[in-house]
Amino acid sequence: MLKIWGRTNSVNVKKALWAAEELGLKYQRIDAGMEHGVTKTPEYLRMNPNSLVPTIEDDGFILWESHTVVRYLCAKHAAGTLWPTELRARADAERWMDWAFTFQRAMRDVFWGLIRTPAEKRDLKAIEAGREQTAKLLPVLEQNLADKKYVTGTSFTMGDIPIGCEVQRWMRVPIERPRFPAVEAWFERLRERPAYRKYVDIPLS
């Protein structure tokens, strides 16, 4: 059985869990990271020397890096649908998977500052800088979604998973947000998916 190490409030673990749920896979999730510890044990470090989550084990195959995990699971179980087999379609999906990390970097100080840092210790300048940077980045996604249901076109693919997790945090942190109608409509379509509601669109912590 597939094993997934990671905590459910990690945005990167959510990507792996969402993919596994979309694919209908049987898996065992094992708490790891932050308050759960585990990631610095010798056993875990042998699997993932970065001491990060998620890590998966699939029939003896160990894999880490969240977006690579999503690609692997979708390629193995959903070639032709979530994992496009046509070269350019797949590259398009992977483009948005990689861009999700660009957006994550902009969101980091916003999320950590407002959700995981006590009010008296917050770096308000860093939070505002991150908020401004996300507002500068989102027109890229808005323009792409202006005539699409999902990031690569009419069908949901692996390309929606990483950025779908990142945008959920942007939609839920207590900040002033400019309106992006196409992004908002896409977010609502993601929220119709049971796997997204189960692991991604949950209270931030």
C-alpha cells in the first residue's frame, strides 16, 4: 500500500494527498513534521535527507518533492487524463506546477506571519510585501484562466493541484485581496471536488 508521510496542515503534503484522493488510491498517511517530529529521525533521513514532508513509499520506491510526487502518481495511475500524454499538453500542466512555487514564495511571509506567528511577533512589513507580491503575480493566472475552466483548458489535470493548494491559502488568509474573477471562479470549481474539500479547503493552521 502507498504510504505518505506528512501532516495535513502542510501545503505541500496537501498536494500529495489531494492527488491520491483524486486517483482513488488506497494509502496510509503517517504523521510527520513540526509538532509530530519524525523527520529528523535516522529512519526518516534515510528516506528523505532533506528532513521535509511529504515523502512517499510505493511498493519499495521512495520519493520526495511534492510536485514530483504528484507527477509520479498521476503518470502511474492517470496517464491521458490527469497526466497528459501529449507532450505540449503535459508541458503546459508542468509549467503551472512549477509556477506554483513562484507563488508559494510570495505567500510564505503572509501565511507564516498571519497564521503561525503570534500577533506580537509579526513582521508587518514582510507580510505586506508578500501581499503586494501575490497581487502582482495573480494577474498571470487570471489571464490564463480568462477563457479556461482549468489551468490547461477544459479538463482538470495535475497542473491544477499545486497552484490550487497555494491559491486556497491566499483566499483564506485575512488580507485585503484585489478581485480576480477568473481565479475566483476556478477556485469555486475546485471546491466542488470532494478531494479538494477533504484535504485542501480546510481551516488554515
